[in-house]
Amino acid sequence: MIRPRWRKVLADLWSNKVRSLLVIASIAIGLFAIGIISNIDTILSEDMKVGYAAVNPANIQVNVSNFDDSLVDQIRNVDGVEDVEGVCSLSMRYMAAAGTWNRIGIQAIPDIDKMKINLLRKEEGAWPPTYQEIAVDLHHREEASAPLGGEIEIQLPSGKTRNIKLVGVVHDQTIGSSGSGGGFFLAPLQGYISMHTLSYLDQPPLYNTLYVTVKTGKNDEDHIRAVAGQITDQIANQGGVVLSTVVRRSDDHPNSVYTDAISGVLYLLGFLVVFLSGFLITNTLSSLLKQQIRQIGVMKTIGARRFQIVSIYMVLIFFYGVLAFIIAVPSSSQVAYWLLNYLARRINFDLQGFRWIPSTILIQAVVALIVPQVAAIIPILHGSNIKTHEALSSSGAIKPQAEFTWFDRQILRIRGISRPLLISLRNTFRGKGRLALTLFTLILGGSIFIATFNVKEALMLYISNISKYFLADVSLSLDKSYRIEQVQSALADFPGIKAVEGWAYARCEVLTNDGKAGESVDILGVPPRSKLIVPILLSGRWLEPGDQNAIVLNERFMSVYPDLKLGDTLNLRVNGSKSSWVVIGFFQLAGNSTGFRAYSNYDYLAHLIGEPGQAAAYRIVAQRPDLNIAQQEQLGSQIEKFLRAKGYGISDVTAGYYSTDSASAGLNTLTTFLVFMAVLIAAVGAIGLMGTMSMNVMDRTREIGIMRSIGASDRMVMNLVIVEGVLIGMISWVIGCLLAFPISSMLSDTISLSLFNAPTKFAYTPKGFLIWLGLVLFLSVLASVLPARNAARLTIREVLAYE
């Protein structure tokens, strides 16, 4: 036999299904969000590390001038080396689907069917490729027009072309691991061939890159550096020239910086969702207790003690939490897996398959059992503390005029608007406590929604500032260094060119105090008065005419070498030779999302690398200003044809906007994810509004009956409820717009500090404000329609008998 108190619990669960669903939804939406956030954070962290380690990534990458198998064999005998492979890395161009020549990075791999380092996973087609065949990576695969079995046209440095058969598509998680350039998002299409195919591409069968793994301490960077030092010493002893060295832990995925940014945002939004969900539960249960005041009075009359009343409602909430938990756990796990599938390709990691995460389920269980109880305890204690005579005299009828507040009376005195609208306006502010909690949920949800669009605008502004390092319309790389005056003279005959600058380039290494190789650095030699670069200086100064060994460093040096200050000497190994540089400034580029970059005076760097007055890299500006990327590509194609006709070998031609467009692609992944989370938070607000409107209708059931008895139509009753919901939505929109500004700043700083190691400048766009306005109006109407229809369907007899 079930005791009466527990029979009441079951009755409360089942008798008012709409109310029960609202309470369960209020709890479930918070658990759902927590589940998504925890699942994504846990799986992303685990799978990125596990998947990357599974491909046996190189712990050490050494770029060396051409070498053969004899050097590979010698390095294999270095103490601490587990395995070593030599590959030939090439940069060529291929005819893309768009009809333009795009860059392709090609790796020629010996014994390609037996490779042990930087393993590739076949996605489709055949593997490994044989003579005159190529496999390409998933990244940028859509840009290659050739289907499997078709041919890709490769352009050689000489200008000749070769057709090579596309036989497979693979997944390479190590793209961007070299630490140079912009990493994965700026990397071109990657291709993989056998060493035998090099001769078909007119290349010598020699290696230029060493991949090395260590026996122990694969995740100990200091140990890896020590082994790398022994390797570079061995190469130097053999007369080889080390161009650069990169060390990387086996669990350090190249795109981990992006997942760090995602995790930071996830935890911030997760806290806000739990906070909102708690308020939602408090609001809903306060209304529930208010409706059951007379029932509490009856229970007290027949001898129920306060503890027994509290236990009834605590058990009721326990059941609500259990039901919400049952709904949220599977749904959040599945949605998290869908989102991770979306992220996997875009940030280049292997998802290890769907699975349940025990820690996430435990967190959801704890939240389901504790947060609703905590959120409900104050309303329950307050409701159970009411005196018996007060509870029994409580009624859902409308307050008499004498009990109206001053604010209520002022609303009723407004002239110029219809009486029904006045009633809706008055009803909006009648339950001020409930209204405050509902508004708080909607305001915070709306402000975060708006903030996501502002964050995207701020990040795009950051990218726009970075584009000032790439102000040329065309970046041209020749197959070898030519005298700058000769190239400028040749291009003087080409119409539409305003300026041509030659820049020097060297890949070098930082030397530690003990002479060991440190981080690899891309150093560019630019004319000090160049107008094709506008640096964002953090401290110090920019290059000036007459500077010799002066160097300006990006902010990556500040985070990795915090003791390095203005005026300090930085030792670099450039083309195998040690040189000393004086640090004159630090500039802001792309922080953690790029490698180490430095700028120096062109004359000094060109002299240091033995190419005074010469350059292989050129920056070209068109006469016509403000070219878009398509026009820049067209200009580059015309310049290439012109120079080839004059006998110049072309390695690469890149549009000025290429780097910023590619960087934007990476940020779009983050901002798309942000918008999804914002929609989730908006859903919390929508459920809160629906709960409020349902409770308001229940509170005013007798009032609606009185209106119906004096002739109010169904349409009028529905309009009263819907207008009230829209008014709440509009109030939340106005306040949410104001709150969006500080939240935008907080979110954008969280992301930019993770990505760029620097805060972004504040930016906003009207798009977010307008979209949220339309969305909040839609949600307000949607949340009010069901309660409005329920109100309109009640008969006069039902509403007058309601208690």
C-alpha cells in the first residue's frame, strides 16, 4: 500500500503533464548542455592525443641540404634514437578545379609501403602509390578537380608540366607540425609519392628532411631537445648544413592550440548554462509551490509536519531530476559525437568512435541530483513555512484593486492604448519575482547569442590587422635568386604594376647558451622603408635604414623566451653559421597559432646568406587599388606567364589575400561552434519563457474565466497571453543588447588569448543584435502559443471552479 504522501508525489508527476514537462525540460536542458560540453572537452583532448600518438609522429624534424641513405644510417646509431627516415619535401604547383595554379606540398617517401614515422591512414582508393602515382590528403582535397583514377597536372619549377595519376586519398594528422608558416590552415594540398617518381618530376633522388623518433621520453621535450642536439652535431661533423630543427612531443597535436581555445570557451559557457538552468528550476518550482499553497494548508490541517511536507517536494524534484537525467545522457552524448565529427576534419584529428564517457555521466548525475534540490530548497522552505490559515485562504483569483501596487495602478492609467493591451502590460509585471528570474535567463542567453557575432567580428578585425603584413597584391617566388634590379627591370615592361620589392628569406635556429639548437625561425629581410608591411609593434621600434644585425621578433618569442628583452643579444644559426643579433622590438602577429617569425634589414640578411642585391621572393603591388582575391590571382597568373616568357623559373605565385582567407577558415570553425552553443543557451531562455507563460496562465485561470463570462473571445484571451510573452521578450532584448558588450569582450579575450596570446580589440556588428531581435520575437510567440491555446480552450465552468 502506497502512503498518501507518496501517492501525492505520483499524482503531481502525472496529473499536470505540461507542468511536469516544463520542470523536466528546465533540468534536462542544463544537463544536456553540461553533457555536450564535458563530452566534447574529454573526447577532444583524449582523441587528439591518442590519435596523434598512434601515427608515430616524428619527435624531431631536421631540414638538411640534400643527403642520402648514408646519413640516415649514421643518425640511426645516435644514442636515444628509436627510428629515422629520410624524405624529400617539395613545393610545386598543380592545376586546381578553379583553373588556377595552386601550391601543393609533395613528400617523396622511400619504402613507402613500410613507412614507420608520420603514418598515413587510407581513406579511399589505393595505397601506397607506385611510379607516376600520387595520393593526396583530405585537407583541400576538394580543390583538386581530378577524381580517383584521374590525373593531376603538376607544374615543375622549369615551367614544364607532368600528369600524375591520383590513386588514393589519405589522412595525415602531422600537417602543420613543422612549426613554420601558418600551420595546418595555411598549408596547401599535400601529396605523397614514392622516391621513384622524383625522376618523373625532374628531381634528384635525394632527401632534404629527416624524421626521427626517440626511444624513451616521447613526451619529454627537454629529452627530445637533447637528442636533437646530438643529431645536429652529427650532421655538422659530416659536413652537412642544418637549415632548421623542430622538436615535438608525441602527444602534441599541431592544432592543439585551437582545441585549447575551444575548451576555454566550453568551460565558460558551461558555467553560464548551469547558472541559467539553476535559475530556471528555481523559477519553475516557485510557481509550482505557489499553486499548491492550499494543498499545503490541507496537509498541515490533517497533521503533516514541515519536514514531511519538505520531503514530499524534495522526492518530487528527485523524480524530476531522474527523468531529466534519463533524457539528457543519451541525447547529449549523441549530439556531442555529431559536433566532434564536424570538428574532426576541420581541425585534423581522428575521432576514435562513439563511446560513453563515465566522468561525464557522473557529472550529469551529480548535477541532476544536487542542482535541482539546491535551486528548489528556498521555494520549498518558504512554501512549507506558511501558516495554515494563510494557506487555506489563498486563492488564484485576481487581486482586488486595493491590493494593486503603485506600479500596477500607473500602468492602468496609461491612455491611448487598448484595454486588452493594458491588461497584458499589467500582467507582465504582476509576478515581479518570476518576471525577474525569467528576464535574467533570457537576457543572459540573448547577450551571449549577440556576443558570438561580436566575437567573430573582433577575430576578423584581428585577421584584418594581420593582413597588414601582407599588403602586396602578389607574392612571387622564383626558382632561384636573381638580382633585384634585373627582375624590377623586367617587370617594368608589364602594364599595371606600381611597385616591386625583393625580400630576403632564411630558415634558421635559435642557439641556446650551450650552443644547442632551439626553436626554428623564419626570418625575412625587408627594405626598412617598405610600405608593404605595417607591423603592430608591442614594444621597441621597427627597422630603420642603416640597421645591421638588428632584429624584430614576434610575440611567440615573448611567451617561449620570457627573459628575452629589448637590447638583448639573440644567437641564431643561419645556413649553418652562427650569427648574433640585437633585439630592437617585438611585434604582434598570430601568437600561438603560428611559428617563430622575425624581420631584419634586407641588406644585412642578404649579405649574411651570401646573396647581396639578390632575392628569390618578391612582393608586387598593382596600379589599381583594392583588388579582390580573384583579381589578385588573375594578376599573378599574368605576371607568371610574362616572366616565364622571359626565361625566369617560377616556384610559386600567391594572392595577397590568400593567407588571411585561409586563417579565416580556421576561425570560422570556432565561431560556428560558438553559434551552436549560443543557440543552446537561447533554448534555455525559451524554455524559461514558456514555463513562465504557462505558470502565469495557471495563476490567472479564474481571472480568465471572469473575462470569458463577460464576453471575452478566444482570440482576445490568446492575444493577451501572446502580447505578454512578446513584451517580456522585448524587455529582455533591450537589456541583453547592453549586457552583450562586456560579454563580447570577455569571450573574445578568452579565445584570442588562447590562439594569439594577446587580447583582441573590441568590435561589434549589428547582425547579432538584429538576428536576436527576430529570434526572441519568434521564441516569445512560440513560448506563448501553447499556454494561450490552453487558456482559450478552458470552459467558463472549469475556470470558475479552478483552485
